[in-house]
Amino acid sequence: MSKKGETAQLSAFVAFSDGATVDKAGSAAWVSQNPGVATVSSSGMLTAVEDGHSVITATFQNVAGSMSVQVDLPTAPAH
């Protein structure tokens, strides 16, 4: 992500024993390891806050999956 306030909708796909795959983003519990860098809403909407790295975790029915997020905001040009 490269803009402060930039957003991205995350998915949390769950594979069931019958082979069906369903996005449970709205039912998962979302957590950002570093909300000073990136926040994530209860529906899985990721928002860039500041430069840095965070790990985002989605948990659904006691099964968790994580992903890394890097926020690289552009630096202001020198005057």
C-alpha cells in the first residue's frame, strides 16, 4: 500500500469437507498486529495508516490465517 488512507477489502476463504470454498470475511474476527501501520475492520477492510509492516490475522471457527502487509508511503520532495 502506498497512500495514507488507502483501503483494500480482504478475503477469508474457508474450504469445507465437501469441497466448497466460501469467503467468510464478514464472519471472521480480524486483528492487525500493528494498527499504527494498518488497521482492519470487522468486515476485513484494510486501511493504510503509516509506513511500516504489520501482520493481519483472520480467525473463523478457531482456525486462523495470517498475511503480511507492508505500507510504503511516498516521501515528500525536498524543497
